[in-house]
Amino acid sequence: MRTTVQLPTELLRAAKAEAAARGETLKEFLTRAVTHELGSAAPRPQNERVRLPLIGSAKPGAVDVTSAGIEAVFAAEDAEKHAGRA
């Protein structure tokens, strides 16, 4: 369904930039944002790529992956992504 929404210029620019950074369209970004605010799970496109974190290794050819290590990578990515939003 189509609708018209008037947003402040800076908010629209920020939404477009964030959508582009996530590799999604503005429509997908806004749909997910509104769905989140309404408290229900956003429908995920079936062709959406899954982005996995890169985990470095001190020993080439071998990576020791633990649940704690994965959580640390995700926490670091979240902190980096939200650093300028305080």
C-alpha cells in the first residue's frame, strides 16, 4: 500500500543513509522500523543475504570460534555502529 509521510529533512537523510549502510531500500528500512515500534516481527525477505561477522585468527588456517567470541564480535560491531548516536 502506498502512503505519503512528511519527515524532517535531516531525519529522512539519516534514514536513507542507514538503509544504504545496511544494504536495504528505504522502504525495507522504514517497514522494519515501524514494525519494530508496533511490537511485531518484521517479515524478512526470502532473498535477503545474511551477514556474518569476520573473525580473525593469530594462526592462519585455523580459527577458534566460541560462543563468547561470537558474542564479543557482535557487541563490538553494535558499539561501533551506535557510537555516534548518543
